Amino acid sequence: MTSISIRNLTKSFGSERVLRGIDLDLPEGKILALLGPSGCGKTTLLRLIAGFDAVGAGEIVVGGRPVASARSHVPPERRRIGYVPQEGALFPHLTLAGNVAFGLRRGAGRVDRVREILKLTGLEELGQRYPRELSGGQQQRGALARALAPSPEIVLLDEPFNALDLDLRRALCEEVTRMLRKSRATAILVTHDPQEAFVSADYVAVMQSGRIMQFGSPEAVYHAPLNADVARITGGCVLIEGRADGKVVQTDLGPIALSADLPAVQGAVTVMLRPEQIRISRQETGVAALLKAASFRGAHTDADVAVGDREIRISVPGAERLQAGATVWLTVEGACAAYSGEGEMPDRRHRAA
Amino acid sequence: MSLAAPLLRQAQRTPSWLLIGTLVPSVLVAVPLFYVAVRSFEAGLTGIASEIFRERTFDLLVNTLTLAACVTTAAAAIGTAFAWCVERTDLPMRRAWRVLASLPLAVPAFVASFAWSSFHAGFESMAGAIFILSLASYPLVYLPVAAALRSMEPAFEDVSRSLGKGRWETFFRVILPQAGPALGAGALLVLTHMFAEFGALSLLRVQTFTTAIFASYELQFDSATAALQAAVLVLLCLPAAYGEMRLRRKIGVARVGRGSARRMAPVRLGRWRLPVFLCFCLSFALSLGVPLLILVYWLTVGFSAGRGHSDILPAIGGSLSLAVPGAFVVVLLALSPVLLSVRHEGPLSRAADRLPYIVHGLPGLVVALALVFVSIHYLRAFYQTVGLLMAAYAILFLPQAQSALRASIELVPARLEEAARSLGRRPLAAFMSVTVPNILPGIGAALALIALELMRELTSTLMLAPIGVATLATEVWTHTNDGEYAAAAPFAALLVAVSALPVYFFTRRSIGIEDIQ
Amino acid sequence: MSEIVRRRFLQGGAAVGAAFLFPAPFVRSAGAEDVRTLILYNGQHRQTTDAVVQAFAEATGILIAARNGSSAQLANQMIEEGDASPADVFYAEESSPIAALSERGLLAKLDDGILRQVPARYAAKDGSWISVSARCRVVAYNKSMISESDMPASVLDFASDAWKDKVAIVPTSGAFQQQIVAVEQLHGRDKALAWLKGLKENGRVYNTNNAAMQAVEDGDIATALINNYYWFSVAREIGTENMRSALHYIGHRDAGALVTVSAAAVLKSGRKQALAQQFVAYMMSEEGQKVIAASMAEYPLRRGIKSPYALKPFEELDPPDIAPDDLGDGSAALALEREAGLA
């Protein structure tokens, strides 16, 4: 069953068009990541779904019930949509348990539900603490617990890990995903970090300039981005020129198969490879290249190599020591994405399979 | 980190200048307490018992509590509602209302009471007093609550709405509790003001402990009764000050003045827009228009009009020459306790911070007599100097200065000073060069508020000001005392006009008026 | 205004304030140290004091600096000040605050020449103070609410149920207190207490005499027990022909016709005894008494001086035979008021 469905949604603030026609369907129990650079409209989309702002045009349907259109606006308190804002925003005047109980009706089940949710989020010992007595990660989990407590139709998370340091952020992201799955919640997570999106989500919607540029599984979005912008938003990428002939592209790195997820192309194209797809070796297989510089990154090494007069940055796994000035050989693994000209259009409908 | 911070802060050594700076106002405030205690015990234990258990004491208690509770509640309700409408709705002329709503502060309660009671005798009653004083004192709640609302994290409201709470419930369960410290501080000021109010009540025929204290001093000499009544007032202030302190501690620092990244879209009042607007107009007309109209009326009908016009300039000069330096003294003395309680939290610093609030309920007459007593007995050289009057001003108005300063001091992190220390500044120098420039807006607001209060102060000015110095307030008192209402009118009007300036400045400082959409 | 400009403004303000502040603690009352300036603690209505002070300065070149306040508050202040009081002369609206100072031995004896200016009953028996002007206790009534023929024969009658909510009293006023003392002296303590209890039951309490007078004039209440001059100050403000109230003089030696006085004294602790005596002498001189009589509707007490106001002739007042000094400092009245629940 579809949990949320959005049709041709637009929104402007003054003369600035923030959303330019969003279409989106998300099945129940799935997690969607809205991925995009700041200012792309992802937070605005979230706020429209939550009901904090009124839509310009279009329609939002949640659980089969229309909640927003140009003519009607269900206020946020009647949408049954959980919301986790940036930095959590736990009510400072209530204990953690008080925060979690906030959205629950008075009654017999209330205390049990609070206990259950605190257990789910691993906070059962901290119920009587005030927010200022909790660490950043605990506050964030508390905010999620509060949002989950009333069993909402959907949970919206607005860059919830932004304020945390990197390690905590990664760990918490996985943890939160686990909690969301355990509670079988449908969720939309706004983020600008592709790793966060891939780790947590069933689907990723890549947004730019008020539009959804691509919608799909994390793998599809990563390996078969529909255009160069999506490729850049979803991770590091190597762009080189090539000539396409149906399902194969001829490049300076040799012939590369075109991804099966993408339509066939002909003629001059831009080829997109992920840095880790290009393998480096001292054996003379593949294309010869000059190693210009290498910077050791721990688990991998970033290497700048020149192929002919083209310089590209690739990612080399493992502990292999690379010497600048050496000649190396490059081979390409897997399929590539290729775009002809600049005319790639975003697909109009984004529906999960 | 949040847990560790206060512990770390406590471990830090408190600079000695801060301790001394806190000791001075604490000692000052202890003077009237000492005086009240000494004079009370002159009555002897049986005297105390027979005074406390009189029927009249009970009557006064009922009256005092009724008045204080009703005015505080009404002022809190009006102030909070106004703050919410101005800060959060599409009320027409929001920007203008932001200042206009605080302007009734410029009308001294005794001027408003005089106006209303001469308009209709029905206002000379408990109900009338509650009506007039609520209108006169709601800005003391409106200003801090508006400032708190402005800087409150909007995400709280979003979350509450998403958890199924409507606007009303969100207001009462999320917004109001967080505006709690601001609301509590404002309400405490109103409450203690009501305990100490005399001028207005004497016109409105309401008997409270303070009017009884004045009466005692009118009727008898070296009065133990008055001291006992003052002691009761102090006892009444205690639970209020304690409750406010608890509220502040429980909720923690209100995030005042930080400003949120995202401005909230104003709530649409819809069909309520016009009625709410009319409510604002009505309150403005009642609290400002009526008193001013009555003053004009007297000016046109009274035969004493024009009498004493040559006193106007000296009176303005007298008002300013006392109020301006007085404001500086009071604000200077208020700085240390606030700093100490914010930076070096602990039971002692909290007590030093709250002590002035306990004495705030005492009328100026008791404070002035206490200072006469103490200076005559122990500091004779100090008697009848401006310094003694300044001390009285400090005792009377420290809490207001503290409230005005607190918000801006809370915003300046101790880290800034630590950075200055690491760059080689000594503690006081670090404070002067880093903290002071950053709290100047708060200091400005406090100066304006205290100057405003000092300009209308009457009793201790009469008793302690240098001989021959008249102020606008003392001129109003003199002329109304002689029944010369028309002669009093220009002084009263000037008092309102001169007061409007600090009110405007204070409003700007505390909630800002420029950056509204 | 930009932040920088604002900061500058504040810093400038701070500098100005500091400049104001710096000399402040060292400033003593203007001219108080000047040997030629007398310090007057003034509880009398200021128009009167201003007039006589100015006339005195013109006549003698001696300047007077006045601290204004209510007589009782000033007396309380002088009691706290004790022998450190800067005051040279005290001019009180009523006699009881000045009697309180006299009881505590704070007053110097006035020169006999001064005391002789008034009939003996208007000077303190010990010569420590002198009555300056007199006024009469009266009943102010609103002409449209009650007619003068309905007025009772005695002030004691106002305590009866017939006068419920028709009589205004000001228990905190010194003159009312003196009236209580008069009732006690004329009728005994029990009757005085019963009278006060009746007034508490039936009368309406006002906090100031002006308010009570104004209430009668405005028709809020039918009558008020006050001093005669309060009516005249309203009359002067709005015009005698516009007055809706009038005065009833009870007369025939009733406590309701009590004559009370304003009074002056020289402080024992004052360092300018001769000048102080000179000023009080001037107040009682023909010239001084004329100035005082012109400034307010009271009876000048020096023989041969007439008030320019249309007062009922002093000889017709027919007051009870109680001299101001007999009224004391009012502490007896306070005990009664407390017992009756009025204080």
C-alpha cells in the first residue's frame, strides 16, 4: 500500500520558486532519503508534507487521505506525521519520558508505550533526565523516540545528525535506521550526505533546484545516475569523454559497457565512472598512465593519474605504496553511465517498484 | 558535555572583584531588613503577637493578596497575550504595536489612578484598582515574554504540532512553559510592585499593608507597628521570590535573544484579526488615552493652571539630575550579582542574586527611613548626601536592573573571557574588554528602565534628596496635595512624556523593533 | 541605526553618566552649609510655605531651603535623625507631629516675644511650639444630596445607621485623629470607641482629605468630616459659583466644631538658633501672618489679622474648649482607632 503520494507539488516564497513540480510515491514501511545540496528544496518539501507550510499547487496524499492541496490544508496536528527536526529540539522543560509521552493520549497504555519506545531506542535508563542532561546522540535518539511514540503514518527526519561529529553521526545513522525498521515506520530522511542516504534508505530521491532529478534504489542512483549533476550529488565521480555505440562506449580508458539501467546512447558522450571502478596495477594490462601524485588516506589512497593529456583522480584500495612519477596501468571494472550532450532530462514520475 | 559544563564552571575560581561587587548590593539590601527587624523587636514578643493576630492584619492580608494576585494574573495574561499577538500573528501594524504595547509603562500608576478616579468614583474600589493597575503593569510581563517568544526555537512548535497538538495546546504546553522564566520574572516584578504600591492605592481607597505602613507613619511616631507590617510584606515576598527561582532553575536558561535562523510565518488571525486589533486599540486608549485626556481636562478647567510654571525647568532638571546618575549606580550595582549567578552558579550566588527581590516589596518610605536610621547611627557623614539617595534607589530598583541585564549576560559565553585571559588579560580587564562591550545592549536597556522608575519615585526622593531639589514627581505630589489639579497637570504630562523616551529605548533594547517582516 | 553607531552612542552615554556620577556622593544639600541659609522641614501646604519663605527672604535677605513632605513623615524622619538633624525649623500642617517632637525633647523653647503674639491657648504650654494658623473641623456636604437642615446636632450622630454610606472619613488624617481625642476628652473613652466603631460600620474610608472632599463635590457621597480649607481649595480650583458642595459648621462646642492648628517650632539641634527664632517670629508677625492668611483659607492666629477669604468669622465657630496642646501627639487616638479596626 502506498503510504505517501505527491502529485505535481509546487511552492514559492515570494518570487522564488522553491519546488517546481514534485511527484513522489513511497510504499508503506519503506525509508526514503531526500538527497541534495543545501537550497535544493528538500527541507521545504519535508515541511509541506508535515503541514507546517501551505502548498502552492499540487496535492499530498498520506495513507490514502488527501492532506494538502491548493484548496485544502489539514493542520499538522491532524496529519499523524512524526517529525524529528535538526538538533532534535527536545522540549527543555520536560524530562525525556515527558517528551516521549507528549504526543500520546492520556490513558492506561501511555506509560507502557513510553517504556516500550524508550527501550526500542535504547534510552530506558534515561527517562527521568532533562534534555540538558543528555548527550547529543541521546538527545537525537530521544527526539526519534518522541516522534515514533504515537505510531505515526510517516516519520520525517530533517538532517537529524547534522550537529553531531562524524563518528557519532555514522553510528547513530545506522542505529536510527535499525530503530525505524524495527518499528516498521515509513520514513523520509532529508540529508546532504550520500553515505547517510545509502546506509539508511530503501529509496533515494536526488533533488536539485526544486526538482527530483532521480528516484531509485541506492545502488541504481549511485551506479546509474541519470546525469552528471546527480552523479556529483551522490558521490565522487570521474568524468571523461567517449563515443557511444549502443551499449558500449569507447574511451581513453578503453571500451566500457554501458549500465543496463540506462537507455542506449549514440555518438559523443560524457562517461561517468566512480573513482573506485578504475583499478590501478603495475602489470602491463589495460591503459598506461603516469602517476602524478598520491595522497594516502588510510583505507585507500587518492591517486591523480594522467592518461594522455587528461588528468583524473581515482581511488586505490589497500596498503599499496604508490610513487609519484611512476607509470601505472589502468583497467575499468563494471559498467559506466554515459550522457549525450547536456540535454538529460529528469524523469517526471518517481515511483518505487 | 551538558552535564560536565556546570561542574567545570563551579570548579573555576570566582574572581574577587566579582565577590566584592556582589557583597556591596547584598549589604545594601540587608539594611532595610536589619531596620525592620530591629524596629519590630522593639515591640516585644507580646507586641508582635498582638499585632500579627489582629483582625485588621488579617483584613490587610486579604486585601494585599487579593490585589497582588489579581493584578499579577491579569497583567501576566494581558502581557503574554499581547506578546504572542505582536510576535506571532498577522496583527495589523505589528511593528508599531511592538512599541505602543509597552508605552503604558510611561504612565505612572498614580497618574493613571488619579485620572480614572476623577473620571468616575466607581474606580475607587478593589475592582477598579485591579483594572487600573493591571493596565499599568502588563508591560512588565509583555516585554520579557515578547523577547523570549522572539528568540524561541521554532522547531519546538513544529514538533508539537506534528505530535497532534493544536495551536492552543501547543501554546499552553510548549510555548508557555518555555517562556516561563521570562513570564515568571515579569510576574514577580508585578507582584512585588503591588506589595509596595502606595500612590495609586491611596487614591483608590484600597487598604493594603503598604498603605497601612504609610498610615502608621502618619498616625504615630517611631512606629513598631509599621515595622511589623513591613516585616509581613517581606515574608510575603519570600515565597514569590523562591518560586520564581525554582521556575528558572527547573527550566534552565531561556534562550533569549539568540534569534532563530528561520523566521516563522505569522499565524493568520483570520476573522479574529479585526477584533484583536480593536482590543489593542482599546487597551491603548484605556491605559494611555484616558489619563492624558483627564490631564488635558484639568488643564482647561482648573484655576490653578499656569501656577508653578517657572518650576517646570528646575523640576525637569531635578528629575534628570537624580534619575540619570541613579540609573548608572543601580545598574552598576546590579551587574555583579547577575554575573555571579550566571557564571558561577551555586546556592550562595543564587541567594545573592535573589535577595534584592525580597526587599522589592517594601515601600520606599520604609527603605528611606531605614537608610536615615543606619546612616545617622553608623555613617553620619553620609547622611543627606546624594549618595544615600542613590543607595535607596539601588535597594528599591536592583531587581529590575537585574532582570534587564540577565538576558544579555546569559548570551555572552564565559569562553570569551577565557580567551582574553589566555591572551594575557587579568580577570577584571578581560571582563571590561570582552564582556562589557557585548552586554552593552542589556546595559542600555537596564539604564533606560531604571531611569524610568527613578523619575517617578516619590517617597524616598522626598525624604533623602538634597534640600531644595524638586522633581517632576514631587511637583505632581505637591500640587495634587494642595488640590491644584490644573497646576499638577503639566508636571504629570511632562512626567509621562519624559518617561516615554526611556520606555521606547528600553523596548528597542529588549525586543528590538527593526527586524520584523 | 547600525550596531557600531549604537555602541558609540552607548559608550558616549556611559561617559556622560560617569561624569554626572562622579561628584554625586560628595554633593550635599545645596547651600545647607551656608550659615545664612536656614533649613526648613515643611509639612504645610507648599503654596503657603513658599509665600512666607519668599516674603521673609525679601524682608531680611535670609534664604531658606525647604524639605517638603507630609508633616508626620517629616516628624518621623526628624525622630530618626535625632540630634543629627539638619533641620532648623519645622512647620507642620497639624500640631500632633510637632507635639511628638516636643515630647521627645527635640524642640527649643521659642522666645517669649513670639509666644505672646497669640492667645495663650494657641502656644505650647512649655513654649516649644506655636500655632500659626487655625481651621475648623466641619461637615462638607453635597447640596443636591442633602440639605443643611438635615445635619445632625453633633458629630457623634454620624456613627448611627441612619448615615450608612453617607459620610466620608479619613482615619489617617491628623485632624481626624485630633477630633477623636476631642471626643474622648469630652465624652470619655467608651463613647469615643463606640463612635469610631459606628463610623467604621457606616462611614466610608478615604485615604486623603482631598479625595474625601472631591467625592462630596462629585456627588459620590453626601458628606465628609474634614477641615474647612479643603472646601476652599476646591472652590479656588473650579470657582466658588460652580461648587455643588457646601460647609456645615456644627458649633455649640461640639467635638465636630473642633479648632485645630498648623504649628511651627525651632529644632534644639539646629546650629542657627537665632535665625530660626527670627523666622518663626516673622511667621507670627503682622506681615508674615498676612502673607499666610492670603495664601490659604485658614484663620491667622495673631490678634487683629483677618483672612481675606469668606470664612465664617472665627468668633462664631463656637468650638469645644480644647487647646491644641491638649490634643497631644495623637497616640491616644491611635489606640482607639486600632481598637475600632480603623487603623
